[in-house]
Amino acid sequence: MGNNKSCIKKKPQDGQDFRYINGRRYHNEETASYLLSSDMEEIDRQQLQHYCFKHIFKCNVSAPIEKKLTEGSRVLDVGCGTGIWVLELSSKYENSEFFGVDMSPVFPSQIKPFNSNFIKANVLDGLPFSSDEFDYVHLSFLNASFTDDQWQNIVIPELIRVLKPNGWLEFYEVDVVQINGGPLIERISGSLQKLCYNAGINPRLPNLLKQWLSPYKCLKDIEELVAYPFLGKWKGEIVDELEIDNDLPGKCDDNDDTGRCNTGCENFDSDFSIKNTNVKSKYEVELGLLLKEVIKMYYTLDAENLSMCMGTSKEVFLDMLEECFEREMSEYDTRMKFMRVMCRKDDTIKK
Ligand SMILES: C[S@@+](CC[C@H](N)C(=O)[O-])C[C@H]1O[C@@H](n2cnc3c(N)ncnc32)[C@H](O)[C@@H]1O
């Protein structure tokens, strides 16, 4: 997490891509609410996060657009960061044309697949594209980026505008509040939530997306996919595979009778439900270790602000993190809620 409200609101430096605050690099957009830094440490963390988080849903895309991507589509990734998602998909789907947009130019400028394009733009000034231009619009991990008001009045209307009729919109987000949290993670994530709310950011964003999309008559097939992966070192029983339970919360409605999804989210199954508390699959256990590292890194990078917010020294905060991620989480079976929310633009109604 980036910085507290007073720091990030410092005046932008004219003509620069970034501004520097307390030794860290941040975006330089006056209107933007984004809290995280954009320096090398944060960029490394985001790369690692991408490789780790995609395994929660076992794919990069959950909307049913595999065929369209193979045949040739126009795809937009909003807030693309390092461009990692665009780079992976443009290498796989050579007939499609990919665009990534971010206000901080941390994406590649020269060495990239021929069908990938990156543009520096602040979404809050409007997306630099015509209406009805994209078959698929994707956003991931923008929950520290916009206030509720910005989401509802600027970002979502812009996403819908650039989407072609029949095109798919997909969000991938994580809820900051843990499930089965012990006392340490409750305190640590409490301070993160406080930092977000102080900056006008809602850390519970994923739970609001469906509610914000539903009033649009031009959107249909709104669907949520939910997963609750465990984070930590699992010390309980481990099995090769978990039995599939079709009532699990992560179940996609388009599953066939094996519980596997028939849309783009191939192989999405019950590994990450909250029901399996005593036994975990090998897959879940291995991913739990990776998730623990990535999320711990997230808190470590912002130790300065979070410890201040919690009223402890940075050293005490780092000790708490260690204890929390290395011991408490496995004891409590701590989980996080990851959500993919997707919908389609109606091709019969204008708005
Ligand atoms: C946490 S990163 C996620 C990056 C990428 N989507 C991923 O999943 O790896 C959020 C990104 O959103 C970008 N962002 C935040 N507010 C923005 C805005 N107003 N306009 C454009 N990009 C923005 C940030 O610069 C950052 O690169």
C-alpha cells in the first residue's frame, strides 16, 4: 500500500511521469486516487502477484471468450500496470489486438509482441478510445485506485462506453478483509483498511461491483465467481485432490456435471471453498505458500505507513507480520476472498 492521504495528495511535479515521496516513487496525476507506489519493489511484487493470483481461478480469463480471442478480437486491459496480463495473452492469441492503459508508464515501450499496444492515460480523464471499440475489457487489482464515486460516475460508464455490443467486461479483485482471521491479521488488515478509508478508497470493492453494474439496462449475464484460497503453511492433512462439491461458493453456473467450468475458466473447481477446513489438496497447499509470500510482501512494502497507523514502531510491526504469516494463519486457516465479476453488453439496447 502506498502512502497516507497527506503524502499522496502532494502537488504533482510538472511534466514528470512520477513524483518521489519519502524515497518512494508514485504516480504524478493530480486527480488520481491510487495509493500504491510505482517503484521497482512494487513492480516486482505485482509481477509475482500476477503469476500467483492467476492460479486461484486456474486461468487468466473467466468470461466465455476463448473462441473470440482465438479468431481475433480487440481487447483492452485498464490499469494494466507492468502489462504482464497483456503480454501473456497477446503471445497466446496472435489473431487478437491487445491494448493496455495505465497512468504510470511502467509497461514495456519497445520489446513486446507485435499485437500488443500500451498507452499512458489517466482513466479519470476518459479512456482514449472511441465508443463500442472492444470485444473484451479487463481490469485486475484496481481496488486501491478509485473512490466509490469515481468508480460509479466515471470508470464504469467509460468501460461500458468503449465495450462493443455483445462484448464482455471482466473484473478480478480481492477483498482486503480476511476470512478466519486471527488477532494479528485482524489488527494488521484493520490498519490497512483505515489507510484506505482515510484516502476515500473502499477496500471492500469486489463486494460492490455487481451492485454497481446491475442498474445498467445495457448489461446482462452479470456473474460472480468467488474463491477463498488459504494463505499460509498448511500443517493439517493433505490429499492429492479434493472431492468436488457442486454447492460450493466458487462454483461457476456454467459447470458441467464434473464441476468443471465450460467457459474460459477451464478447470475451476472446489479447491478454494471455505468448507474444506481440515483437509487441503496439494494444489491449495502449494498455492497457500505462494499467496502467503505475496501478501506478506504487500504489507512489508508499506510497513512505514501501516505501523504508524497502528501506533507501533516499524520493527514491532515487522515482527507481528512474521508471526502472523508464518504461524497464526495456518493455525486459524486464514483465507481471502477473490472475485471475478463479469457481464456482457446487450446488443439490442443502447443504454
Ligand atoms: C495494483 S496495480 C494492478 C496492475 C495490473 N492490473 C495487474 O493486475 O498486475 C494498479 C494499476 O492501476 C493503475 N491506475 C490506478 N489509477 C489509475 C488511473 N486513474 N488511470 C490509469 N491507471 C490507473 C496504477 O498505475 C497501477 O499500475
